[in-house]
Amino acid sequence: MLRVRVQTEDFNVGVELARLGDTSAGGIASFIGLVRAGEPPARRVVALTLEHYPAMTQKALERIAGEAQSRWPLSGCIIIHRAGRLLAGEQIVLAAAASPHRAAALQAVAFLMDWLKTSAPFWKLEEFADGGRAWVAARAEDTTAQSAWTR
Amino acid sequence: MTNSVHILYFAWLREKIGTTDEALAVPDDVASVRDLMAWLARRSPGHAAAFENAACVRCAIDQDFVSADAAIASAREIAFFPPVTGG
């Protein structure tokens, strides 16, 4: 079972994970990304706007989930990514994997997040408490993390 | 001969250029993504600002990531954007 969605509305983690479990799954691993307000002395983030490339996003997410399924014996895999304006503390992304054994599920989720950071066409615009705004710059560490999975 | 292509811009490229997309007749001698960025940069001051540092611009042809060396000959849709920051 592979489920990939881009949506503006929030998602219910309990409902999504419950749908992922079945009798072949020994466990489910998940990661939930949130909008971070940041700590002083950094400027406080009040909201993020996530822009994406709709014609490409679904395809890119399906490719990432499909790649995880080809690497680990997963009985299920979910990626839900939100788009639009989100306030600090809101949920941005859910990545989850179900597998007969925990190591596969945990590794698959780490893989999904590393690949989402570098291979899905999303861009974050931060709005600060002082009224400023700025596009988030890509981090070299994210590319390094993604490269580590290259076979 | 020219090749009509749908070109899309995202994030700060979209803001600098001032439009989300445009349909353009691209001359045949504009062969690669790198050539296309140089050609687009001459269209307006906004385009010039967006493509000023081409090393910071990423590209997808028909919804697949490509490098600046990729040929654009058979492309129907070409998107330009900054390095992605989702997740």
C-alpha cells in the first residue's frame, strides 16, 4: 500500500497510521515535520508558505516512495506533504512506513525524509514576527544526507 | 525555425521575473538549459536578476530534474526554480 498526497488542509496522524497497519506489519515508523518558530537570536518565524510545482510534485513523491519500497520490504508507505500558508507549530509533512521488522521501517522513514528534502519540488517562504520575509536556502547537509543513500 | 515552449518559474525566480509562466518561441540555436538561461536573461531586467547567478538555479524538463547541460530540443515544459527546500 503506497499513499502519496499533497494537500493544503491538515492531516490526522492517528487516522493515517491506523490505515497503514495490517496483519503483515510488525511495526510502523513515522516522522512528522512541523513549522519551527526558531530560537533567539534568530528572527521568530510566524508562518511558512510552501510553494510547489503541482504537475511535478505527485510524480516526484511517488518516485521517492517507490524507491523506498524497492529498497526495504515495506507492507505500506505514506507521504503526505502540505502546501500553502502554515502557522508556526502546524504540521507540514508526514512520512511513515510499515514493515514486518522495525529496522526496515525506521530506515525507510529516514530515507523518505532525506529524499523529500532534496528531490521534491517544494520551496519554503518564511514570514518573521518583525514583518520581514525570506525564502529558505537549501542546506548542504541535506544534500550530503541524501547522497549517503546512493547505491 | 523556432520551438514553442511553456516556461515556468517558482519561488524567488517567479518573484524576480514577475510572472508564473510564459509561452515562448525559442530559437533553434538555444540548445541546452544553460543556453536557455542566458537567452532568457536578456528578456527583461527581472529575467536578468533571476538568472544573474545561474549556478543557484535548478531546472526540470517535462517534470524531471535535469542539469544545465541537458538538451531542450524535445521539451514541452521547462521549469526554473531555486534548490528545493521541502520536507
